[in-house]
Amino acid sequence: MAPSVPVTAELARRAAALRHDDLPEEVRLLARHCLLDWLAVTLAGSREELARILATEAEEQGGAPAATVIGNRLRLPAQQAALVNGAASHALDYDDVNLTMGGHPTATLMPAILALAEARGAGGARVIAAFVAGYETLCRIGALVAPGHYARGFHSTATIGSFGAAAAAANLLGLGAARTASALGIAGTQAAGLKSMFGTMCKPLHAGKAAQNGLFAASLAARGFTSRDDVLECAQGFAETQSPDFHPERALAPPRRGWHLADNLFKYHAACYLTHAPIDCARAVRAEPGFDPAGLRRVLLRVDEGAARVCHIPAPRTGLEAKFSLRLTTAMALAGLDTASLDSYSERTAADPRLVALRDRVEVDFQPDWPHTLAEIEVTLADGSVLRARHDSGVPADDLAAQGRRLQAKFMGLAAPVLGGVQAERLAASVASLDRLGSIAELTRLCVPA
């Protein structure tokens, strides 16, 4: 460690200082894209059993009904709403990704921000500023401790997400640099989350706990609660205890595209992000003339060796496990299943004899030192011919208008079954006008089924 490098203080200063007027329109647009996508996956995730369990538990605990539970008529105290909404937004593993953070940023940020904004009567411009402040902070902390933090077994969404939520909430509360640093310290001592929990309800819980922890941390800091103001770099602090890596120069360096938010990646397949490049490879092969999945002799998939510890459940039994199976999701794409549909991930799919037979022909060859999001596939047909494809799912969209249209389609597909088509359209319009909303309650009231 290098305690002489005041990383915590510098990140706190930047997060505290950021304002809506500082942001170029492209960054504001990306923030609105993130919110639209987050609302879509949270509305759909609100129907999952884990969201119901958490909401029931929170309701039994009681408290002031200050914030909306997305997709539910229930209102909860802000920190409890952040927990439930955060878990719901990650329940389907359909939420966005940032590779610098090494996890899912918006699922940890928006639940804390919206709950706090609703409780405090804040408007849309302040929500956007808080979101970007939290987003940039968590990506910089991700760069600080990568790659060892994730490789050691920590779920960055849970751990680093706690810091991001704290920075976002501190910005929304108008805390100065010193109290923002305290909020980061309070968040850091709560940061936890194990990758060994992938495939269980605890993985979505990580996102909810990060949002709750960050909001709790900022709220305490606002009241004068103390912590160390150098939690990231101090002896026995976050970096030293949770990673063999410590790269302050990476954490403080300008992002390659000006803002870390510019590297946000959206999901268009409802599974773990590391399955997306293989899915798109398989879809490309399937599109070849004369392709017949029944006539496959062998499927060889090459991916980064890091995926072996994230999404390599060889024989999944449940829909949730299916989302973390390179072999099954590749087989699903080769068979022509709609990998964007939530209904495609089920016990029935996992047990389908046709898919199981195809899954068992998929051999995964894990490659050292490969780009994390690159995949190659070789499919040998019955006549001995070989079809090949290659795809990298880690390239952000350049055409933001096209990205917006794609996200709108995803949003309507997920939100309309919960809210109805008319109300879903109104909610999407509210997101589009977020900068001009005088109160975030104008948006959150549309997140509850009529």
C-alpha cells in the first residue's frame, strides 16, 4: 500500500464537487439510458420470489413510508426501499455492466439515489448529478483494486458498489468533501459480497445491500458520524485487505473516453454478461445457410479463463443457474431460443432433453490472458465442415440514438407486462424529461401498477 497517496480524499472531493451543469449532454443522455434500463429490469425483477421475500421482511420491520418499492404499491423507509429495489434490479441478471468496475453499477446506485431523492423531494437534475458522481467514483475504485479484488472472490457489485452508492447519496445530500470521505469510510467497513454466492438469491442481495449500505453511510456522515477518511489506502483498509493490487495512478487517471459512464454496457440477453459474447457467436453461426442444430458433431467455445469462476455451471438445474452456464446459454442460442426473453430461463429449459444433448456437445476452452468479453466458437457439422464466429461484447455503443431505441424496446418488453402499455409509455417519457422534473416523485409514482 501507499498511504501517502490520498486516493480517498481525492475521490471524495471530486464526488462532492460534481454538479448537473458540469455534465455534457452526452453524459446526461447516458444517465437517462441507465435509468430507463434500470427501471425495466427492476419492474420485471419485482415479480421474483427474492424481491417478494425482501419486501415482506421490510414491511414487517415497519418504519416511515418514505420511498416507493418499484412495481409494488408498498412504500418503505428509504434505506429499506433501496435494499428491496436494488435486489429486484439485479434479480434477473439483466442489468448493465461496467468492466472497469468489474460489476453492475446502476443496480447499486439508482436504488439509493431514487429512495433518497423521493424522501427529500429532490428533482431530476440532482438525481443525474448524484448518479454520475457515484458512477465515476465506483469505477475509479474498481480500477484501484483490479484485477485482484474480483479474482480473490469478492463480488465487485457488492463491495465497490457500496462506495459508489455512498458517493452518490453524499452528492445528493450536498455533503462537502470531508463528510463525503467519511461516508466512503462508513461504506468501506460494510463492504462485503462473495462470488461463491452466484446462482443463488444472495447475488441480487449484494446489489441491494450495496445500495442500502451506501445510503446508510451517507446519512450517518451527514449527521456527523465519524470514520477514517483514508479507507481505501490506509493500512488494513479496503485495498490492503481485499486485493493484492493497489493502483492509485489508474484510479486517478482520466477515463479513456472522458467519463467512465461512456463505457457502460447494456444487456440484451437475460443472462450473466460473460455469456453474451458466446451467445452472439452462436447466433452468428446459426444464421449461416443450411445450419441445422440437430446435425452438430462438436462445439468448441473459447473464452477467457476468468469466466470459469463466474458462469461455468456445467449442468444447470434451475432458471437462475441457467443464466450462469456458458454451455447451456450457447446451446440455447444455437437452438434458436430467444435469449432476451425472461421465460427462456427456467427449469423446463434446463431439463429439455434436446437442449441438454446440445449442451453436452459444447466444450469450453478457457484461454489465459484473453480479453474478458471476447469469445470464439467453432462448430463442426455432421459432414465435417466447420463454422466459426468471433464476438467481443465489451465494446460500448457509438450510436447513442440507436442504443436509445434498443433500450426503449427492451423497456417496453419488460415494463408493459407489469404496468400496462400506456403507463409504461408515460414512465419512459418521464425518464426522457428527467433533467426537467421538479420532483422525482413525478417519476416514481408511475412505477407502481395502477
